[in-house]
Amino acid sequence: MLSAHTRRLAAAATVALVLPLTLTACSTGREAASGGDAPVAKVDGKISITYLQKQGDQEYFVGEAAGAKAKAAELGADLKVVNLGNDANKTISEVQAAIAQKSNGLIIVVPDPAVGPQVVQAAKDAKVALLTSDDQICTNGPDPAVCAKDNLVPRIGFSGAQMGGEVGKRAAEEFRKAGWNPAETRTISAWKQDVTVCGDRVKAAKEAFGTAAPSVQNIDVATDNTPTGAQDRVAATVTANPGVKNWVVWGCNDENVQGGVTALANAGIGADRVIGVGLGAYLACKNWGSGKPSGMKAALFINGRDVGALAVQTMYDKLKNGREFPKEAFAPTTMVDAATWKSAGVSCS
């Protein structure tokens, strides 16, 4: 994922009663959200929605698209899903194409948050409803991390702080269970550092782990959020730290952790000396399905289908009934491991 982009909810108000899911909004979720929420007329006829996703061939986003399509079919809405890959320029052209094709609403996962203001302006000029899923964008600047809350476009996804906290807590549990010497151990935080939700997840993981194991030093590793990118950077980190015996790895998504676990295995570090806690579970499960020892000890299961369905429901409610977007709405998450991933419903293709 890039985003991918963790467990049990920090939220209050129920956002989508129609969904057969436990989906909750943050405590401010019932407030009207000003960011990107320009006046949009209600639609009397059939609703047309375009869902634009980065990395649309990634397992998480494939599931998200499937959930969106199923919900659109249930509601009788037209839905077009567009794979933006990692191309920021394609983002703008596809937004313009969707507007030209008379889409009533746009749901978008941007490859690069820097295009946010352009996307917002295009939707505003066309009086088209705009909603983000997974990653945030700002109406008036390239970096959502420094954006005023009122200027963030409404978002459907997961709580980065809650997800990261769960990852950090599970990593700390595994660390205590292993009985490792803190002086011989390092944690690796791997993520694409210009993606706001990734920063939220990693920060929370560090804090949760640090509360339980304050003596372990952390190493930040900048990646591109892909397995190969993370593998290369973690390999270099391991080479630069030859005295470290034990490694704990977390990151923005499963890709970062999988890349880290692979790099450590390639460096000759046994699975019993590695604690990887993924975020997504769609790659972590492949380690467990192989039946071989793995440094991937657990992962937070985030179900893209839930996010896609909730995003379409939220957009439909806006266009059909004039219901204001929540500022954020969160889908549920579950921690899984080699013993529980199948029963939790993780799809592992």
C-alpha cells in the first residue's frame, strides 16, 4: 500500500449505518468539513463517481476498488476506477478527464500530496464533490503535515495514530517475549517521509514501543514505500551497524516491513533475531503461508474493501442526500499473526 498505508479504533460517532461494518468516525466526524468541500448540488438522477487511486495494482488498493465497486452496485451508482500509478502528472489529467466526463464526485488517493491544491481547485471550479481516501491532501499547500485542519480535504481511511500505536505495542510485546538485550537491539522505522499518514503511523509506533522499551535505539530509514526500495535501504543500514544482533522493524505499510525482513534475511540474520510487525497483512501473510521460519511476527490487518465501500457510501450520501462529509472517518483494523491471519479473513494472493 502505499500506502497503504492500523488497528482498533479511536473514534466516536457512527458514520455509515448502512454498511454492514463497524465503521466509526473521529469525534469531530459529524462536523461539516470545509476543506475541499465546495457547494455541490444534490443529484436527482443516477450518480456518477470516479475513484482515482495511486498504485492501483497493489493488493490493498485492489481490495479497495473491489469494495468500492460492490458498494456502488448496491447503491445503483456508476463508478469508474482509475489507476494513477505513481504519476503526479497523470493525477491532474485524470481528474480533468473525470470532470469532462461529468462525474458528480471524485474520490482520490494521490500519488503525491503536492498536487492537492490543483486537484482541489479543479473540483471546486467544476462544482464536483471531492473526497480523499487513505492519504490526506491540503487545499492551499503541498504538505498536509503543516496544513491547518480546516484546509484538509475530508478523508476516509484509517487512523494513523491508532494503527501505529498498535504496531508499536505488538512489537514491544514480541521484544519482551524474545528477552533480547536492549544494547544489542535496534528498531528500524521505514517509510516515505513526505507522506503525512506514514509519518503519523511511524511516530505512534515509536512512541508506543518506546514507552514499553525505552532503552532500545531507533534508526529512521527513508524509503519509497516499496519492498525493493525498503530492502535496499535497510540492507545499507544493516551494513552500517555490524554490531547489532537483534532487529525490530516497522514502517508505513507491509511493503516497508517485508523489504526490511528480506534485507535482514539476506544479511544472514536468522528469523529468531528479527521482529517484523507489518501494516496491511497482505504481504505478511505470504511469509506465514510458506510454513518457513520468518522474521515477520505479526501485522495489522487493514482491509481496503472496507475503506472503498465507506468512501463510496459517504460520497453517495453527500450527492443524493446533501449530507456533509465528515472530516475523517475510520474503518476497523485487526492484529494478526501466523496463527490467526486465515480466520481474520486476510486475502493472501
